[in-house]
Amino acid sequence: DVKVTQSSRYLVKRTGEKVFLECVQDMDHENMFWYRQDPGLGLRLIYFSYDVKMKEKGDIPEGYSVSREKKERFSLILESASTNQTSMYLCASSSGGLAKNIQYFGAGTRLSVL
Amino acid sequence: AQTVTQSQPEMSVQEAETVTLSCTYDTSENNYYLFWYKQPPSRQMILVIRQEAYKQQNATENRFSVNFQKAAKSFSLKISDSQLGDTAMYFCAFMKSHSGNTPLVFGKGTRLSVIA
């Protein structure tokens, strides 16, 4: 079974703090994604990566950055956390093969910025 | 840009009954994939079913089936013999390519409650 592990289920941070959300997958997947989930808005793409050290902006990248130094790990960074970044963050991964486009999700990190 | 619309924010169904969740999408692509994902309360999002646009036949997975109408850009999910464990948020999602490095575009979700 594919396993996508997000390091924290719940996080509480202060405004202005630098926040790291970590995601690790164990299936040697090329592609990794960070989504943000808000009630009534569904999931929106923040960033994704299709290879080590490669990244692409999604629909809502402002206020976020990412890092992918190793294939299995994809980190989401909030440079200076703000209250409007309080949300559920979901990480996903998928294989790079043709027609192997199923994304597997982690359990999510619920972040509260106070 | 692609958009996905789920017009039913909440639905409920009696146990053992059948329920249909609606999804429409907008795209100019000809080849694409559609997905239904399920997110149970406080649990991980999992894939329910996947449909390839070039396939005429509707996908089925046990009690879950889809009604894919390409011309109408409609992709509804039917759950037969509903069970309490089907209670979850259901997201319809679109992917414009068969390649795994393509992000999903999600609808806003439908919260389904199965009532005993």
C-alpha cells in the first residue's frame, strides 16, 4: 500500500512564525502535491513538484514556498504565518508513469495560526 | 482553465438506499480523467472511482458507479445499498492529462450522511 505521511495532524502557530509542514511518501513517486482545503472551497493547489528540486506554482502560491531535496520528501513552508493561512493542508503523491495518475493523499495537517 | 462544479453541498440517504451525487465540469480538452474521492470524517482522502474520458463505458467499483456524459460534461456518482461507512465528504476532480505530474482540479465537495 502507498503511504503518504504528514508529520503533524494538528499544529498551532503564532502570527509571523515560520512554519514547516512535512510530507513523506514511501512509493518512490516522482510527483508530489500540496493542497489547501477550506470549507465550501474544496481543495486548491498550492505547489507541486515533478522531480527533485523541481517545483511549479499552483493556484494559490502566495505566502508559501516549497522544498524538495529528496524524492520522498516534500515540504511546505509558510515564511511568515498569517491568520488567513489557518486551514487544512493535504499532501499527495503520484507515479510518473503513463496513465498512472492516481494521487494518494496523506491524512492532512490542520494548522491554526493565532 | 478547467472548473468542476458540485451543486449539492449536503445530502442524506437512508441506509440500504441509493443516492446520486452530481458533478459537472468545464474543459476544452478532449482527453482527460475524472475522479471521485471520498474523505471520511477525520480520515484520509481515498480514491473511489476513476473514469477515462475516451472510454465510453461507465466505470464501476462494487457499489459505486458513475454516469459519464461527455457531451453534457457531467460525471455523477451513484452509491447503491448505502452503508453507514459511506458517510463522508465526496469530491469530484478533473485531470487534463493521463500523466501523473498533472494536478487535480477539485469541486467544492458534497457532504453525504447515511442515516440508519
